[in-house]
Amino acid sequence: MGLISGRVFFKILAFLCFIRLSQGRNHSATPDLPPLRKASSFSKIQHEAYDYIIVGGGTAGCPLAATLSKKYKVLLLERGGSPYGNHNISYLENFHICLTDESKNSPSQGFISTDGVINSRAKVLGGGTCINAGFYSRANRRFVKDAGWDEELVNQSYPWVEERIVYWPKIAPWQAALRDGLLEAGVSPYNGYTYDHLFGTKVGGTIFDEAGYRHTAADLLAAANPDNLRVLLHASVNKVIFKTRHGKR
Ligand SMILES: Cc1cc2nc3c(=O)[nH]c(=O)nc-3n(C[C@H](O)[C@H](O)[C@H](O)COP(=O)(O)OP(=O)(O)OC[C@H]3O[C@@H](n4cnc5c(N)ncnc54)[C@H](O)[C@@H]3O)c2cc1C
């Protein structure tokens, strides 16, 4: 691994392991979502009050908005547009087009990290799940513990996501060869198909279905209470002003 760093190697490996050829088309139907409105429509609804305002309708923002809306009034603000109808997002074979699209309405935005790595970040409802390689795995238990999260609640949350947008991949011959190569190189044990974060080699989940159609975090908004959730697109937040009860900033 002399030429590339371990982190880059892992990313390439994860990408190679879970990209597979698409098997056909099922043109998966758009899920039944709350209305996705443009921010420019906000002037008509500006007198509404919200319990929570979420900035960024990405991988975390969408499920957060959906679950909070069960009990609370929620406003979700996303700077990008809708992922629905964009074939560069939806179809696996267009993965590279999406990442290299530099047009104004591109769902991805190129940037160079502070340590000089060329990278992309999302600019679309659904966030990173619209532009990423689609590999899905549950978190390392140690990570959950160190973060101080409620392990039981985290474990309950996994199936909520998995039953909506996660699939088992069909393994192409070259992927089987890679898996076998890892095992031969001693990356063991072989854990088979599992979402769990385990030592060794495994086949994890993917957000691409059997037809190679991408399911994103935006789909999770279908689980929201539409009466309690307002979603605004092309809504870039530039400044957040906090006020105390007495109106002081
Ligand atoms: C090429 C690539 C491949 C990857 N592959 C995988 C993979 O296979 N598996 C995996 O688990 N992870 C992968 N990742 C990482 C994963 O996608 C991210 O870690 C994850 O999406 C981050 O989620 P997030 O909710 O923190 O941010 P995001 O999903 O990026 O959401 C942030 C959202 O906030 C919006 N936003 C930002 N600023 C504003 C603003 N001022 N106002 C309004 N909205 C705003 C953005 O438009 C975006 O929609 C990959 C990432 C990349 C770039």
C-alpha cells in the first residue's frame, strides 16, 4: 500500500465491493412524500411557527425531520433541489456522471479538503445518499458507546431505515473474486451477508435495489406526518439568529 494511504485504499475497496452492475429497470415509483416546495413559496406561509427547524435535508436531516414530525411541527430547509426524476442520481451506472457534474443544478459540489483531498459533497434533498456509493452497514458498537448514545434506541432505529431503503446486493463474479481474495489474504472470518459491523470480510447492504435504482434518505420523508412537516427546496440558510425569551439576541 505504498502509493496510496490506508484511508484512500479503504474507500476504493468499499466502492469496489458494493458497486454492482444494474440488472434491469423497475422505474421504482416515487414514494408518497409530503409536498416538496420551493423556498420562493415561503412568503405565502411565513406566519407558521415550528417546534424544530432542520438545516439540511440530507442523510441525517431527512430521517430526523420524519421522526420529529410524528409529534412536532417541523420545517426542513434544503439548499438543493429534488432528487426525483434525476437519472444521474437514480441509476447506478450514472454514479460517476453525478459526481463530475459541475453545472449550476448539479446535486454534487466538488471541493478540496483542508488536507488536499479532492472530494464531493451533496447539494440535493437526500444529501450524501444521492451521490454516494450506496454501501450500508450498521455502526461499530464501540462507536455508539463512545458517542454516548442509547444503544437500545440505536438498535431499534436500524430496522426502521433498513426496511425502507436497504437491499442485499447481487454479487458479480469480480466482486466474488475480490471477496475470496480478501479471505485468501487473511482478512477473516467470513461473516456472510450481514449489516453488522464485524471484523473480517462480509457482504453488507446497499441502497441500490435489484434494478440498480437508488433509494435515498429523501424516501424516508414518506414516514413523516405530512400535516406536521414543511419541506422547502433551494432554501440556503446563510445565518441562524437565536433569540432569548425576552427577545435579546
Ligand atoms: C463519493 C462518496 C461516496 C460515499 N460512499 C459512501 C458509502 O458507500 N456508504 C456510506 O455509508 N457513506 C458513504 N459516503 C459518505 C456519506 O454519504 C456521508 O457521510 C453522509 O451522507 C453524510 O450525511 P450528513 O447528513 O452528515 O450530510 P449530507 O447527507 O451531506 O447532508 C447535508 C445536507 O445539508 C444541505 N446543506 C448544507 N448547507 C446548507 C445550508 N446552508 N442551507 C441549507 N441546506 C444546506 C446539503 O445540501 C445536504 O443535502 C460517501 C460520500 C461520498 C462523497
